[in-house]
Amino acid sequence: MTNIKNAKILIIATDGFEQKELEVPRDSLRDKGAKVDVATPTGEEITGWDRTDWGQPAKADLKIADAKMDDYTALVIPGGVMNPDKLRVDEDAMKLVRDFLAAGKIVAAVCHGPWLLVQADALKGRQATSFKSIRKDLENAGAKWLDEEVVVDDGIITSRKPADLDAFVAKIVEEVEEGKHYRRKAA
């Protein structure tokens, strides 16, 4: 078991991340005592998307290519349309996602963030949720899609939208404190 105060959590994102979906988990987990790093493709600051226009920048702590799965307890993938669409074709981001999944570490994705789980072939035979517009993408990847604020299947946490962020963060904390997940492979 890992106390959240001893957890080190990685958020991966790029320009176009949904503003609240990066800020709320980052800030809430930090407030609970976790060390949270933000990794970007360039290691430089990125700019969010706030509902209908560009939002605020987010400071980067490191480059995605320099992030090491062994250094972290959990991985968080914010949504927005642009962010996960760019990251799911980024080789470094996808390698990191696959590494976390293979190690049985917690992977949490919100909104369109589950696109990276689809790309990693991680959802076949699992329960998951997402923003409703990508429901068919998850189902076509073999997931049983549920319309719930947060869904957990063997340490893979998915959530629908910004309104669900409190439940999403609470579930990340719960799963971190539960410890390592000996995850079955996707069906």
C-alpha cells in the first residue's frame, strides 16, 4: 500500500489539453500530498483549451521521452480533443502508456484520454467510460462502455468529463492507496 503522500504521479499532455482535466487532478493530488509531474512532448510549457478557446498555460516538469515509468506510482491522461489525438500518435507517449499498463501501475484517463488506451490495445474485455462522442471507439476496441462518472477495471481508471473530476481524483487516490494491480491482459 502507498499513502498518497508518498505517491509520485505523472501527467502527460500537450497543447490543447482540456484545462480543468489537467489542472484539477494536478492541483488536487498535490494538495493531498502527492508529488505530481507534468510531462510534455518537448518538455516545454503547453497551452490548454478552455471549453471554446485557448486557455491558460501549464508548466512542464520534463519531456515525455525522459519520463521513466519506474519513477511513478500512476499515470494520468487528461482529455480534450486535441491533446489525446496528438499523444496517441506520439511514439514516446504511447511507449510510456504501454509501460505503465504492462507493469500493472495505475493508468487514469478522462474524457477523450481513453483514446490512448484504445491505441495501446488495453481495453478489450474491460469496462470503461469516456466522453460520449468516443463511446463507439472504446466499444470497437472491445470495451464494455458504461455511462458512469468513473469506472475502474484492474487499476485502469476512466472518467467522462470535467463534471466528474472530483470522483476521478478520489478514485485515483483510492487506487494508489490500494497498491499495485496484478492486471490481467486485455482479452
